[in-house]
Amino acid sequence: MAAGTTVGAAAPAGAAVAGVTPSFDVVALGDSYASGTGAGDYEPGTEGTCYRSRNSASTILVEELRRRGTTVRFTNVTCSGAAVQDLRQPFKGEPPQLGALRRDTDLVTLNIGGNDIDFAGYGGVCVQADCTGAPTTAILDRLPALKRSLSGLLTEIKRRSPRARIVLTGYGRAVTRGQNATGVPLDPICDAGVLTPEERVAGAKVSGALDATLSRTARAARARGIDVRFVGPHLNSTTLRPEFAGHSLCESTTPFYRGFDALAPGQEGDVAVLHLSRQGHAALATLIQRKVPILTAR
């Protein structure tokens, strides 16, 4: 699967060919949050590398479009571990993700930026040591550079696929910044010896600032004529949308994120810890369907 997953009719969208239904062209780009690392049911050949899940939000969107009768050409080149620059070059033995874009692409789903600021590494520091103070300041200081590189990426996507709508998705808040829920079974990551109350507050500040940076970058790009819409779990830098509120780790019996359960035998391992679960991707897909008119109309 070096060239990604391509499914559906190959007729250009909008083509008036007798007997052929024009296809709606969708390309999925991005990192582990885009690929569905942690959501299970991975495409053959991607488990252990890119972790492209059939339960990812982009795949759910495509399947919903098909259920409504739309013919979809879907190319999924997302890959766990990718940063902005990795979309322009070979990564994990696969071609550059941006090579999947076409002039007739209608929709691009994109989740990127976490690896540019070492979001996963920061989470590891929170779990294994103390991420308050200097580690939090250091990761927040990387956000302006991410804004610049993401802005350039959106411009490049527009150049390659000039008529495409881009849906940029966010990361959300993996762990509640408040107290553990009482009287319900919780993942071991919720132990106070793993994540202190202070670390939860710091982590929430970072995740909120990351999503806010993505949102602001999308708004600035839209003002430049790029058809991009940010859709994420955060309503703003401190508040989650109602669809995600109450579903971070340690506050619900149905968390939208993976904890130490991902370390159990037969599971993905630490690569999936603090990533969206299958339920989290389903909630994100529903949110995108509601927020993006091009999908609702179809």
C-alpha cells in the first residue's frame, strides 16, 4: 500500500460522460490523528507503520457519502508520525502525501501539526516525569513556527487542488483537567501518580493552544481565498464542544481517547496512547458532517 488507498470511480468530478456517474474526489492527508491510530481495524500493510484505520473520521465520512448514493474516489495517504514537511517528501517508505492531490479533487481532509511541536513527546513527559513549567513553555513556544509552516502547506494544497474544500481537524483534550469521575471504572492512566492535577491543567493548556493555532491559521488562509474550514473538538482554547465535553479520559465510561489500555497485549502500544478512539473518530466525523455544507448537501 505504498501509494495509499484509492477506491471508487475514476471519472473526473463534474464530467458529463454518458452512462458514467461523476465521482466526488476525496483525499485524506495527515498524521496519526488523521490516520486513526488507536481506532483499530487497520488497512493491510499499514499496521505498525502508518496505522490507517477503517474507523478514521475521513473513512467514516466517505462511507456516509456512499451510503447516500454519492460515487466517491477516496485516496487515503495519512501516516502516523507525519509532520508538515513529511507531506512533501517520502515518509516511512511511502511517496509524498501531497502527490495524491489532483486538479479535480473536491475535498481534502487534513490533521497535522502535533508532530511539528512534538505533542506526543510532551505527553510522554507528562506520563513519565513532570511536564509543568519549562516543558509546557517550550512546546507553546513552537506554535508560531507551526502557524507559518501550516499556512504554507494550505497554500500548496490550494495550488495543487484549486477547487477543493479543505477540512482541517483538531486534536482535542485527551485527559480531563478536572477530578476523576467517581464510581466508574477508569483507565490506569488516571492514577494521580501518573498525571498530577497540575499536569492535567498544563496539558489542557497545550492542547487548547494547539487547536486554537490551527483554527486561527485556517481563518487567515480563508481570508486569502483558500477554501478551508477548521473543525475540532475545541469550541475555543479552553472549552470543548458539547459533542466532546465529558468524554476525555478519566471523566467518562466512554472516553473518546485511548489510555494505557493501548499497552495491553494485542493492542497498538504506546503509539496509540492519548489518541482518539473509535468512538472519538465517530464523534469527529459526525461533527464534520454537521459543520461542512459540502458534505451535508450531498
